[in-house]
Amino acid sequence: MLLKHRQLLGIRHLPRAECQVLSPLRVKLLYTSCMRALGIDCGTECTGYGVVELHTDGSLVCLAGGAIRLSLREPLPIRLATIFDRMVAIIEQHRPDNVAIEDVFYALNVKSALKLGQVRGVAMVVASRAGLEVAEYSPLTIKSAVVGYGKAEKQQVQHMVAQLLDLPAIPEPPDVADALAIAICHLHIAATRERQHATIR
């Protein structure tokens, strides 16, 4: 099922062994190491995830993307357990270096914010148990990193995700594109910091 989903999204799967260093000079000018991030778009009905790898030549490759669909007819604890189990399996399979999630929208009502916070808590626990750091980014930061404009429309972000990852179409459902955008945002920021640290040294 996962392979079929990757084919529908046009996703390529590359093992870590294929993440090769090009040349010392070129790596210094671009990125100092290969990075793999898992972006999670938390939701109480549908939680999207996307695994993106940044190569030393600056290219981005989508390794996996999908959605954990949840039934509102099930009690919230059951839905949270489903997310927990799926996230554990995704991290074990794709071995990301970091996990990134989106900050809670301030415009949400209190009840929705609390439920979303519980989903985010599950994602954080899974990542922490796997020994991974969790980075949190605001919608403004994500849009700025992906599109270059913090007030970009959602559709603009989705189109840019497909373009940056060289996908044949925008990933569906939108939660998947959002998760991939979060992963791209993290890789962009992490790589920038790494370049800065390398320059200082």
C-alpha cells in the first residue's frame, strides 16, 4: 500500500547509502552534510507526514508522504493511539535525523486548540522516544522558507512543494503537502545554520 501511494505521488525512495558527497569545495559552498527530516502536519481527523532528504548538492528528494486518516466516531484516546503507532512505524522505516511540526494556530478556538495540542504531544513523544529533536515552526516561517513570502496562500505553498520536490502533481490530501512543506522548512533553516557554523569555524 505504501509503495502504491509513493507511485501515485511520484515519490522516489533513495537509501541513505546513495546520499553521496560531491567534492570538498562544492560541499562547502552548498551544504556540509546530508539531512533527512520528517514533517508532521498534526490534525484530529487527518495527520499528514512527509519525509524529505536534502542532498549535499542542494537538491531535495521526497522519500515518503502520506496521511493518517482518523474517524471522528472513535474516541480521542483511540485516535491518539493510532497516530502514535503509525508515527513509530514511520520513524523506524525512514530513520529521519529530525522531526518538525507546525505551531498551533492562534486563531483556533480553545476546544480545537486543546485537541490539536494533544496530537502534537503524541508526535513529540514518539520523536523523543526515538532520540530525535523536535523543531516547531510558525505558519509564517514555513511559508517564508518554502515560497519566500510569509503571507502566501495555501495553494501557492502546495504548488511550490511539488516544484521543489519535482513531483508530477500536488500531493493529496493537502495535509501531505503541508507536512512536506514543514520538512522543507526545517531542512532549509537547519542547512543555513550549519553553513553559518561552518563559516565561523
